[in-house]
Amino acid sequence: MQGGLLMTGRDLIGEALGTFVLVLFGCGSVAVSVLFGAHHGLMQVALAWGIGVTLAIYLTRHLSCAHLNPAVSLAMAISGRMRYRKLPGYLCAQFAGAILAGLAIYLLFGPSIAAYENAHQIVRGSSESVRTAMMFGEYYSQPGGTAVVSLPLAMGAEALGTFLLVLMIFALTEGCNVGRPDDALAPVFIGLTVTSIICLVAPLTQAGLNPARDLGPRLVAWTMGWGDAAFPDRVGGFFHVYVLAPVIGGVLASRFFVGWLEPAMRGRSSPCDCSDPKSESSKGDPSCRRN
């Protein structure tokens, strides 16, 4: 997706609104699972996240580039799809939208959270309150989880998940991929990508994949009394796993697509046909474009 030259108010509104919708649906699904047992199994929560992503993109893609994720915005800037001058505004809008969504979650479920804490004798701010703080931010040492996850493993999982997400965004939106679905369906397949990645990565890290999605609601939890439970790792594990690792994954996906996959795609003028060795064009695709 090629960004325009100048930052506009529509860009800011689009990124903030889209990120708000994404985080509201996603974190909301986690909240109702924890508080009410509304979802049974990882797949239901993953689908809620994927649908939230799809709806957020449809809502805002004609206002902004609908990145809704700092890792995606940085990848687009590095690849030349967006001007670097627009990057600070996009990041600020995304974090603002995520914070507002975290506040909305707290306003909606605050009384229910308090009742849950009382029923389970959880003191907010204690280590046990991670069970409710996980409605806002992610934890790679999950309460009640059976997975043994070290900091390097958690970083690798988040980097891999974000790498796959950003790579699929490029593949689904770039004109040089002649085998991609219609542009109108791209948000659906991006949402399905998120759902699939969550099913793979969430048992290890809860699948952040998005620095704004993690840090924004986590800050809300910190200000609403969770304190150290919101940022439990004194060595900055949350930053390395949920901010740095997704950025690394997005950057690597950008370099891989631009440096290798895109040139390979530009060498074809039609979808691959393994039964016809003449289907490959030696002249490349003159219609290959950046959306």
C-alpha cells in the first residue's frame, strides 16, 4: 500500500479508529472469556481477533492505509510503501486508539472484574492479579498455562508470528502477486491470517503481534491499579517480547518480500501453472504495481 505525501487528519482518524475497533473486539473477547467463560477454546478467541481485524480494515482503509499496527507501518515505510514523515503520526494514532480501547474495556467490565477478583480472592496489583491483567496485556508466562516459555523463545514466537502476518499483508495487497484474491477480499484473508497465527502462537505468548495492541491496554491496566502486575518482568521482558520482537519480525518480512519475493513475483505475468513450463514470462509483469 503506497502512502500519500502528507499526513492528514483522515490518516490519524483512520489509524486511531481502526486500532480502537481491533483492540476492542480482541481484548473484549479475552475479557468475556476470563470473566464469564463465554468462549471455550482458543479458536473462538482467535476468530474474534480475526474478525475484529477484518472489520477494522474495512472500516478505515479509505481513511488511512489501515495498518493498525506499528510493526506493519514500519515495514511499509522501510519497503517504500509509506513516507517516513507519516510514520510518527501513524504510530501515535495507533497507540491512542489502543489506549482508548483499553479504557473502554475497563469501563464496560470494571464492575465484573471487581466481582471476579472478590470471588477468587485476588488482590489487584499482586502476582495473582495477572489472571485479570491478561485481559489487557499479554504474558508469556501465562497463569495456569502448561507451556514452558523462556524469554528468547517468547521473542522468537512473537517475531515469527509478526513476520508471517506482515509477509501475508504484502502478498495479499501487492499487485505483483497475480495470484492474490480480489482487493475487496484482502481484509478477510488478513483476518484469517491473524486467526491462524493466534492458534499457533497464543499458547506460548498470547500472540501480541502488535506493539500498540499490547502496550496501550497494558498502560490502562497499570493506571487502574494493577501496577507491577501489568509490568511484572523487571528485566523488561514485556518490551523485548511484545514491542521489540514484533518490530523485528515486521522488518525482516519487509526485507524478505522486497529483496526476494517481490522480484520473483515480478518475473511472472500469470499465476504459476506447474503443468506448463512456458507459463513463466521472461520479461516480467509490466502491470506489476504497488497498491
